[in-house]
Amino acid sequence: MGERVYVFDTTLRDGEQSPGASLNSDQKLEIARQLARLGVDVIEAGFPLSSPGDFLAVQRIAREVPGPTITALARAVRADIDSVWAAVEDAPRAQIHIVLSVSDIHIERKLRSNRHDVLRRGIEAVEYARSLCDQVEYSPEDAGRADPDYLYETLEGVIGAGATVVNIPDTTGYTLPSEFGALIASIREQVANSDKALISVHCHNDLGLATANSIAAVLNGARRVECTVNGIGERAGNASLEEVVMILRTRQKSLGLWTGVDSTRLAETSALVARQTGLFVQLNKAVVGGNAFAHASGIHQDGVLKDRLTYEIMRPEDVGMGESRIVLSPRSGRHAFQFRLAELGYHLPEEAFARAWDQFLRLADQKKEILDRDLAEIVDGVRVIA
């Protein structure tokens, strides 16, 4: 069956940071329960120190959502770590997640600090978090733009301090898949104690490469991917959970990797997150978009009607999307037109069908999409003539 890739969902933390996507405690709890049904391994429920409401939401999820590990984000300061622990400590499986910059631009411009002090601060934060919780994740922020040698030193230090997971963030979505994959491979080679911690990745989509970078990472040894439902998140968003899951599922034989996610719940999860956040999915979104299994070209329609494998590498039912959809448009062919008429119960003799086809073509040139009521009018018209 191959090796498992664990899915860390940060929809409720990084995803909620999308402008306009703020969620209240009840909404977060509903989404968390759905994520548990979906089968994600870890739910990052929020940033408890950011507000009393977010602390409450994280605490409710920790207490009321069984199954996944529940974690939340802390900066590398004791007040943040204490807040996270107080929020998640009642979860059957709890984790503290610490983030601290590792790139020079972040250290110098944002933290107004230096490499030595930042490394010391990170190690001390991990040691303190481990005194509270058995599972501690450390994220060296902006690792994609960091000096590799300093990144290796940081990772070795925090793993030595007790980090059970080291998460490599491409915080600004800057790296290319070849670069990010090579970075993960180099971490495994250059960090002496890398085998003592799970390697995770967190990729942003500023250049549209978040999913590609995540896959490149797992091909080079990362075994946990941080992602969000519908790919929402800061700026252009995060790696899309449904894309990562379905890439690994669709290409499982060649990649030898799998997840524990129930892919048949992807569409309902996507719809719930879209509804609660108000961030609706574009029609051409991979896997869960409205057009993901729709066919409008006559050539494609003819192929799909003969055998779905001609143009569909996934089955819509595998992601909970129902059935493939044949969209009648000016590009549709006779086969698709006849197929849809038959689905609606219309079986016309050859001469009437020819007249209906001619009327369809004239109408299709005037409209973007032909609806069932249009077909009913066309059929009624040719029957009257007959």
C-alpha cells in the first residue's frame, strides 16, 4: 500500500486569515466536526492568544471533536504557549505549534534581532512547550527564503530540544517545486537528527505553486502536509487539501503514498467551508469546482459518453460530486444532444431529430448554455410541425 502522508488541516487558522473569512465559535466547531468526519489527522483550530473568542473556539473543539490531533498556533513566547496549552490540553490528542522566523529578512526586518538570539529563543520555546505537552511542532517561518545552513542548524537545535514535528513553510509561496523538493531532501541529509521528528510542509500559493510544492516535498520525504479546504488562506491561499488528497489517491500506484482522508466527503466539506466563510469556489477549481466534471466540447462529450476514462482521471463520485455533467452549448455535438434528450425522455424519429438539431444549433449560437426548458420547447416545436 505504500507510505502514509498525514494531513494537517489549517482551515480554521490560516484559512480563517483570508480577508472576510472570519468564523465564530459555532461555525468553527461545525467545520471541525466535518473535518473529523473527513478523516484529517490534525486540526489546527486557531490562534488562541489573538482573542477570547478564538481561545473559546479552540477549547470547544479540543473538548468536543474526537479523532484528530487538535493543535493551535503560538509565537515563541511563554504567554502564547500557555494560551495554546490551556486551549488544547483537554483534547485526547493535543499538540502545541510554535512559529518563529528563520529567514534573514524576517529576523532583521520583522523581529529586529539576529540569528543567534532567534535560535536560542526557538530552542527555549520548544523546551518549555515540551514540559507541558508530549507533541510539539516547530515551524521556522519563511524557510523557503532562508539560508540553508542556518535552517539546518535551527532544525537540529529544536529537534534536540524536543520538537516532535518540524514544519517547513514556504511562507511567501516563493519557491519552485524543484527547489522546495530539493530543500526537503537536503534537510533529511544535512540535519543529523532529522529522523527523530516528522517532517511537515506548509506551502502558500502566491505563484500558484502551493499544491505542486507540497507534492514535491512528499516525493522527497516529507510525510505531513499542511493545507486548507478550498485552498483558502493568507493572500492567495494555501495548498488545497482536496488537490493534495486526490493527487495522492489518483497517482497512488506510481507514487506509493496514501492518506487517511475519506475522499467521498470532499465536496460536502468544500461546500460547508464555502458557505460558512463566504469564500465561494471558482467554477474551474480542481476537484470540487462546479465545472470539474462538466463537459461542453462536442469532442469531449462524445468521448465521455462512450467511456468516462477518455477524459476523466477521477470519478465524480470519488469526491462526492454526484455524476458527470454534459453541458449543452454551441460546441456540443449531436451525440451529446441526443443523449440529453433521451435522459429527459424524448425519443424523436430521425426526421424530427434532424429538425430539433437544427433549432438547437441556432439557439446555441445565441445562448451560453442550453437549459432543459429550452430543449422542451425545441421538442414541442418539432412535434407540432410533425
